[in-house]
Amino acid sequence: AATEMVFYLHELQKENGLFYHAPDAPFFWGRGNGWMAAGMTELLRVLPKNNTNYKAIMNGYKKMMGSLLKYQSENGMWRQLVDDPAFWPETSCSAMFTFAMITGVKNGWLDKKTYSKAARKGWLGLISYNNENNEITAVCEGTGKKNDRQYYMDRKHITGDFHGQAPVLWCASALL
């Protein structure tokens, strides 16, 4: 897993710390970046510090977390295309980024003052998307890659989809 993650970091992570959806889809799709954030977080939790790939993964993780601070909206959420303010707030990526920050603070990987504030803001933003049936709203439908900005804008906003429900539970678990 560590070897594969380092490959992804080398091939797909951009200078701004984020990841294109694919080499031929040059967009910073929210949930795709969310999987990278959550994947690095989970891997760093279990990977021995003396593993030859640990430092590269930690550096990629910190680079991404620093970039995400710049793109968090006033309401605590991140967008369907992370770096494009014209896009709608999307809950699955917001939950995965918040989980990664909560875990990073708790493990001492991230500056507590800076990232606790961002994680709290993310959590409070997320719970505002919880409806009366305890379903998370504004979850992007399953999304294949496409080299078309409008394609990402037009994705359906799903309610109660597990792509959003599970990451919110990750956040709650990390907070506990």
C-alpha cells in the first residue's frame, strides 16, 4: 500500500498539493481528492515510521492539507471542484478532508491551532447538510473522469448516498 501511495504521489499530486481526477481529466475533483486525503491518513495511522515510504507519504499528506486550507469555504465546506469557487459545496469530499485534518491534529502531524479550527469549521459545515432523516445531502453522484468542466458542474446532488454517509461517520469516530 505504501509503495502504491508513493507512486500516486509521484504521478498525480500537483504542485498545489491536490490531485487531478486523471492525467487526461485535469480537474481537482472533490471526492477523488477526498479518497487521497483519507487514504494517506489511514495509511499513516498504521505505517511504521521506519518504513522507507513513510516520509514521502507524510510530506504528500502535509502538502495536501496545507493546500486544502486555502480552498475551504466560509461555511466550512469544500467544493465539487476543490479549487473552483463557482462550484457547489460537496459533502463527501468535505467529510474526508475534515476526517484527515481531525486525525492529523490528534496524531500530532498537523499544527493544532491552525487545523483544529479548520476541522471544527468543516464539521459544523457538514452537520448543516444532515436532513431530518439523518441523511447527508449534497453528495456527488458516482463520477467517471471527463475532460469537461461542465460535466463536473452538472453531476447530480444525491441525498443519503453512502459516499457521503460513511465519511461523516469517519469524522464522528475521529472526534470521539
